[in-house]
Amino acid sequence: MSKTTTPRNCGFIGLGHLGVYLAASLIRAGHNVTIHDLNKSLGDGLVAKGAKWANSAKEVAQASEVVFTCLPSPRAIDAVVDGENGIFCGLAKGATWIDMSTNDRSETLRLGEIANKLGFNTLESPVTGGVHKAAEGDITVLVGGDQKVFAAHKDLLEAMGKPVLYVGELGSAAVIKVITNMLAFIHLVA
């Protein structure tokens, strides 16, 4: 993976099995990455690679033009994004939040509407392919949201995975992700 010629200030929240590899890909691509997780030790390896640690989601947002989340549940997403000291408390108007979690479509739309009212851009970009693909920077990225916002952030998404597939308006990627999960389960059972 080659380094970018224009480093961007990115935030990444959620450093679990997938998130740690996705954030590492942004660092490898030459971006300035500020990170946070409830378990600080999950960020140690990324800090050693050049990431900056922040003590809250709000601090990540204050340091970033785009913040990525990769979180385990809709409840966690809501708390990190719209909760006390959350991303929406720290993002500058015109900044972007990109959720890479597997989220409920209605929750994605609800948070997207709040973001829009606050002057933030939103994309959903759940991933599919497994942890081993994320570690290689080869995971499939499904993207839903405004096409212009997608175009402005495609380089960042491509730093984390391939292919990067634009699937339609906000909420579309959540539907496609559920379908891919169902197909994977059927294949596993068959």
C-alpha cells in the first residue's frame, strides 16, 4: 500500500477485531490518525505506529476532519456519536462521520438526520470479508450516503479496503450488509 501525498486528519473510534486493522491501514497510507476505545490498551500498537491517543470521542472529533467508527452495537454507536462527550459534541461544521459498524438501517438514518441538522456529513460503510481481509487492507467496503461526500472520502476508504462499492443513499449499505451476512450464514450451514 502506497503512502498518500496529502495526509488528512482522521479519527478512529472502536479498535476491536476489525477497527484496529482499519485504523492501521489509514496510518500506513500516511494519514494523521487520532484514536479512542474504551479499552486504552487496544490502541497501544497503533500509538507505536504513529497514531495519537484521545481520551474521548469528542477529543477525537475535535482533532479530525473525518471520524470513523467501528463499534459492536447500535447502542454503542449512539453513545459514542450522540452521547455526552460524543463525536457530535466535537466535530466542526462540514466535517464527516463515517460509520463502519454493522448498524440498524433506522438507526443509521436517525443519526444521519441529526448529523445533517448539526451541519455534518455522514456516510455508512460497513465492511464484509472478515478480520483476515481487514488485516491485509483487502476487505470489501459497502458505502451508502451522498455521492459527493463519498467521492470526497473515497481515497480514505480505499486505504482500508477493496473493493469500495457505492450502493446508494444512506441506509442502503445497512440493507446490503444484512443480506451478505444472511448469505454467509446460509453458506456456512449448507
